[in-house]
Amino acid sequence: MEIVHYPHPVLRFKSLPITRIDADLKAKIAEMFELMYAAKGIGLAANQVGLPFRFFVINPSGDPKQKEFEQVFINPEIISKKGSEEGEEGCLSLPDVYGPVKRAAKIKVVAYDLTGQEFEWEVDDLTARVIQHENDHLDGVLFIDRIPEQSLAEAEQFLTEFETVFRRRQADGELKSDEELEAELKGMAQTA
């Protein structure tokens, strides 16, 4: 398992609901936390590691020693949003790209945890921002889709470089073609 980079097709895939919580899912989630910490992140969605399913992990502290801040969201749904604030965001699938994003200041989210228990959580500040960012991933939306035009123009050089590297890896046979990757995602989705 590895964190995929823009413009991998899975990052635009609308993720499908999880239908069972089993040992395989728990192992994937544990590995996602490890990858997130290794990349110095605070959140990671399933499709960022090539899985077309609706779940993500967060730890707003970013500290692997602070396990009490770890949270898993399975089939999350943001049910209310209040206020608005702008803050700088980045993404593990777009390393070194940052931009200002307007998000709700306070949200209420409903999801399932690793035991299959539904929970409801009302949060604000950084935790609310992280949840909204990761939830966007599950719908195939990237933070660059939400930044102002000027910020996007400033990021364009990085995006072009990501595209070039990705296409070169495909040409070298390191990565499958977009069509093969999309077929693989659809195949995974059908077996879930």
C-alpha cells in the first residue's frame, strides 16, 4: 500500500460504502495510519491509497504517540455545517502544494467506527477542516478544486509536474494506464 499522487484516477473516483468490517479492513486501516504518520499527515482517505471505499482516518495532532486523537470514519456523512472560515490546506496526494480553502467552521458528522458502532460527532477548528477535507476525497473532490483561481494558477506548475511524473511512470510500465486503473477500481468495487 502506498499513497497515490495526483492525477491518479482513484483520486476522482466516487467511493462506495463499506458493507462489512472485518480483519482485512482493520489491517488496511492500521497500515493507513502508519502511512499517514510516515508522510507527516493528519488525515488519509481510502482512495488516497488506491481503495475505492468510503472511509478515512485522522489524527489532528499528527503525533503517532497521541493515539487518543486517532479516529476512524466508516461511511461518514456530514449532516450539518455552521459558519465559514478560510485556512491553508495541503494534501498527501499533492505534496508541497498548499492553498486557502473556505470550509464550514463547525460540523456535525455521523459515521461508523471499527466496531461497527454508529457515532455522531460535533467538531470545529482543525478537526472540522480535516474531516471535511477527507470527506471530499471520498467524493472525488480535491482541495485544489476549492482554492481561488489565483492560488490555483500558482499551483499549476506543481500540478503539471505531477502529471508529467505520473505519465512517465505509466510510459515506463511502472504504473498501469488510466483505463486499466479505472477497470481495477470498478473490479474492486464489484467484489465489495
